[in-house]
Amino acid sequence: MFHFDEDSGGIIKRTILKMLGRAWKETRNILYYDHYDSQLTIGQNIEGRPPKITMDHWRRYLDYHNSEDTKEKCRKNAANRLKQLYTHISRLKSLARLGEEEEKIAEIE
């Protein structure tokens, strides 16, 4: 639980939740690609689960990750990413906000 004296419009909460979501997504992917082998059966993959994850949780995660709905969603997301003209790599700041900051810096100099 986080407590803040002042959170103007929920910005701090939103930022923290974005960071947590991103970290969880990356951890999930690392776990899957480090501990799942498509050549093995689902039972063998469950036995080779990460040490601190219960068998039941790992089974549900593998079932979710290997479902046709999830695979279709991943294909659709990959196709949409290919359509993007620009890759946004500037973290939480939008391109417009970065441009405004650069203009302010140029005015000062």
C-alpha cells in the first residue's frame, strides 16, 4: 500500500501502476521463455516450473499462454506493432512533451 500526502490528479498512482505493470509483464515473459520448452509435454513443463511457483499456478499460466485466444491476441498485437511508423522509446514522456522541453531548453540557450 502506498500513501502520498498529495497526488495531483492521480499522476503518482498512475505512474506507479504503469511501472508495476511493465515489470510484471517482463517478469512473466522471462519466466515463460526460461522455463517452457515446446518440445516437452505439458506435464514435463509443469515439473520443470520455477522453484517458487506452485504447480497449480504454473499450470494455469501455461494453459493461458498456450490457449488459442492468447496466441491470436499476440498475433494481432504483433501485426499492429508492424503498422506503427515510429517506435516510442522515450519512456513515460510523449513525443509532444519531449518537443516542448527541447524548445524551452533552446530558448534558454
